[in-house]
Amino acid sequence: HQLARSPSDLYEALAAGDARQIIGAVQAMYLAGQSVASIFDGPLRRVMTRVGELWRHDPRGIMVEHRATDICLRAINHLRLMLPPPDPQSAYALGAAPDGDPYLLPSMMAATVVAEAGLIDINLGAQAPAQALLHAIDEHQPRLIWLAFTAEQPAPFVQSYIAEVHAAAKIHGAMLVIGGRQVDTASTPIANEVKIIPTMTELATLARSLAATPIAQM
């Protein structure tokens, strides 16, 4: 039958666990000319936000949210397969969500956005210790590093995590960007050297700019 198109149809399909509808709808949006970032900032964000509120009035809400998250992850993986492969000479971008942050979607979305922009993405996923990022930074010498803060965490931890990653980024000349709904806890003395990116669309614009700049000019 016909794929879900309207926001209400997408929500109903996601809340019902209809993976085929969601995967097909995301692919159709991309094939129709929507950018990866606009899909993430628009339809997927809206329906996942709505699903995330279900637990307040529906005892099945948490189950539905977990199932919906898995479906969105699958849809993003299908979308990634549709992207052209990066130039092997492209610069790297890498990122993660920190220790104690179990949310997989934000960092995977960021990875897909920078991949569409032409960078080679390395996604360390959720609950990544700072030391894991430091090893990845040393190994890949990225041009861009993203951190996704979605779970509530103590401000001192968030600030310490950012400072540690920022120090490594600075050594290698990488740009550090942060985003996520808990980004307000990330205010640090180095705030003027860390760029806050509130939307995937803004991340895409930045990533395209970096991808278009020859590495020798960085």
C-alpha cells in the first residue's frame, strides 16, 4: 500500500512499529530531493519527539519509544547506503555521545549528515569514553569532531569531557562542535573555541564548507 507521507501518517506508522513504512518513507524523501539534514531536522525529529512523550500517558510508551528508535536506526542505515561513497582523499570527521549518554540516534544522524557533505565519517556511537575519542583523533586526524549531549548529566562532567576532547582537537587543528538537547550544560571557559550547532542543517552547512576546503589550507 501507499507509503506514509503526512506527519500524522509517519507518526502512526512509527508508533505502530511499521518499519517498512518508515524506511520506505525516508528513502522516498531523499529520492525526491530532500537533504539528509532536512529529513532529520523535520519529519524524523517531529515524530520521534512525539513518540518520546507517549510514556507520560501510555504504559506502553517506553516500549514504543525503544522500538521506534530501532526503526529509525534501520531507516538511517538504509539511507546511508544510498549516499555516494566519499572520496578516499577526503578529510575525516568523527564523533560520539559521551559516557552515560545512551542515545544512539543523534550521533548516527550527525555521522550521516557529514558523510553526505563529503567527509569520511567515524561514529563512535553512544556512551563513548573520552579516551576512545582521543585514540580516534590520534588515528584519523579529523578535520571535524562532533559531540552529542542528549541525556541529562552533571555539568562538571560535561565540561570536563568537552575540555579533554577539545585539547586533543586543538593539537590536531580540528574543529569541535557540540549539539543536543542538553547542550546548555556544556558552558565552559573554552566556549568561544567550541561551536554549538543546534540543528543538523547547520552541521551540514559547516561540513560542506570544510569538505570543500583543501586540507593544505586548513
